[in-house]
Amino acid sequence: MIKIKKIVVATNNINKLKEIKEIFKEYELLSLKDINCNIEVEEDGKTFEENAKKKAEEIAKITNLPVLADDSGLCIKALDDWPGVYTDRFLGENATSDQKNQAILDKMKNLKEEDRKAKVVCVMAYCENREFIVAKGEVNGKITQKPRGKSGFGFDPIFEIENGKTYAEISEEEKNKISHRKKALENLQKQLTNLVKYGKI
């Protein structure tokens, strides 16, 4: 693979950055902290793609470097894909992951097992010279009756995948092989490599 020397990852989420670095090992990734960038881009888009592209573009303008940004969330089928783009903030900016997960479980307490289907979605946007590469990854599963597992972060303890375990019941290594972010990154990686190969970026 052709190595891209420097890409800024537009996040202040330590867990998310660690996960991306574990998956995207071929690239030299810089956090916002690494480049002393303290900007917090408002996620006011109506879709994951809008939010990811906005973050990537705004940070790229400030840093003059290629930027990788993502937006991800939990989409519950019976609730019209709620909380979706609001996954991180539907209870307000200061709510903890445990509080948000419990609020989701409370909202779904009367739903039958067959109505607990959900998916997790990640959209990655790469911005360089005002040009975008966008990639998407999804993992299907369902919402548990109660939190399970000690690993992961965010909604991981309440999202059960096809093997019957939650994201929080598998190791980081296992999750990084099958996660929605992994799928989006692999998709993006292929597009990026082809553009570099043919001298388009």
C-alpha cells in the first residue's frame, strides 16, 4: 500500500481515535491534540454523511492537511432509525453513555424480541484540497434487554451482533475486525489507494 504521510483525524474522542489507529495502521494519523487544534465542529447535519463531510472540510481548511472525519450512530428499526445522527446527544451534551443506553432500553422496554432489530452505521469522509472521498459501513444486530460486557464504549453494551454477543463482550481485536467503522475504513482505504495510485491526489 502507498503510505499517506500525514492525515488528521477530526475527533477528540480518545476511544474512537484508538480504534481508527488500530485499523488504519498503514497511515500516519494525527489527532487534533497532536496539531494543537481545539476546534469543536457542530454536528448539525441531518445525515451521517453531512456531519462527516462538514467536520472533515472545516478541519482541513484550518490545518491545510488531509483530514479524516466520521459520524456514526445506532439506528433502531422499530423506532424509524432513531437515535441515528443524534446517538451521541439525544439526552444532551453532558449525558453519560450509561444514561443514554438506559434511556434507549427504557424506550424499548415493551418491544418484543423480533422488534429489537438495529444497525450501527459509520460514514467516513476524507477531505483533501476540497475534494471528498466518502465511505460507509454497517453492522446489523439487535438491542439487548440489558447492558452486557465490560469492553468498548458508547452503545457497545446494548448492541448485540449476530454471534449473540454485544460489542462490549468481545475484545478490541475482535471488534476491529468486524465493526461498522472497520467496514467504512476498508471501503475508504480502497478508494484512497486508487486515487493515489493514479496520481489524482
